[in-house]
Amino acid sequence: MNNKKFLKKLKNIIPIHIIPKFQYETDLLKWNKKQEKIFSKKIIQKNKNIKIKKNFKKSGIKKLYINCSFKNYHIEHDGHKKVLSLTKDYAKNFNNHISNFIFLGRPGTGKNHLATAIGNYLISKGKKVFITTISNLMLKIKSTFNNQDKKNTEEKFINYLSKIDLLIFDEIGIQTQSKYEKIIINQIIDRRYSSKKSTGMLSNLNFYEIKTILGERIIDRMKFGNSLCLNFNWNSYRNKNQIKL
């Protein structure tokens, strides 16, 4: 039944004292188109929310840091203000070109908070983020060795890591530093470099120490493009919250 016939039939069945919402076919057509747009927007938003939830689950973000954001980063001095400003700019200007970062400093200085804040922000914008330690990365890769399931192979996992929008390595320096480990890290960084994907690194070591561990080649890759290297050279937040016995 077309709109014209529908309106005619509607006029015949509704009481005389009730004025129909649509007097003409053009009015009904406009209303239908408007409703279609509203429905379409709802479906798009629903699909976007499903994608964001899926990306959060796969992100590797620990429960301790799941709520980290730029807004709840605690500021006590100019150093905090500087790293907050630079990391916010990094996240807001993020694109799929190479834009790496290295955060260095002692434990409890806010490196993980801001790295996760970047991750949370990008995931909310539809990007894929994955945070892992080198130790967990190697455990995951080694778990594929005796796996007869061809869906989970070393090559497929490395390929997956190479395509994520932002890959963050935590605890650089707390690793075995074996030859195989260095080959894997080099392989991942090289593939991400070739694919113009961004990588982040967090470490309690200084720049010279991580350069010694990872090698000049990886550090050279990490410095490419709009890279960010920040030193969190202040005391730990945790020390201030310790209970004195």
C-alpha cells in the first residue's frame, strides 16, 4: 500500500474530531525519511559501542588502570603538567602514521596511568590498542609452539600485533634478554614500522640502559616520526601514601 492510499484509508477510519498528524503524502514521506535517519544513527552508534567494548576486552589493560584518564591524572608540580599536556596532545593528534612514545622513570611516577589514558582515549575513538609486558608476550608466543590449532600460530599472533593501531610494551628491561626474545621484538617493531603503526614503551630504566638492552636499531625505529620521549624523573606517588609503622 502506497502512502496516498494509506492516508485515504486512515481518514476513513479515524473519528471526525481527531485531526491526523499527516494531511498530505509529502508530510508522511518527510516523516518517514526523518525516522529512517534517526534509526540509522542509532544502529551506527550501537555498532560503534559494540566495537569499542570488544576492543577494550582485547586491549590487555589491567583492572588497576582501566579507569585511567587524562582528567583523573593527579598533578602536583610542573613536571606533571608537562607530561599531561604532551600525552593529551599525542592522543588527540594520533593518526595511523608512525607516532611512537617512550616513557622512562621510577615505579609509581605515573607512566602507566598516562599510557593507559592514551589507550583508553584511542579505544573510545574506535582504535585498536594492546598493552603487554615482554614477559607476557613471550609466554603467549611460546604457547603456540605445541598448539595443533592452526588458527593460533606464532606467525599469526605476530601479524596481529603488527596491525594494531597502538601497541604498548610495559616493563622494558624486566625480561630474559635472550637471543630469541630480541629477534621477536625486532620482528614486531620492523613490521609495525613498515605498516606505519605506532608503538609505546614503558621502562624504569634510563634511555642509555634501554638502548643497551633493545639495541640501536630498535631505538632508531622508535625515534622515527612524531615520537615522544618523556622522563618521569620525580618521586613515586606510592611513597607518599605509605603507612608509617
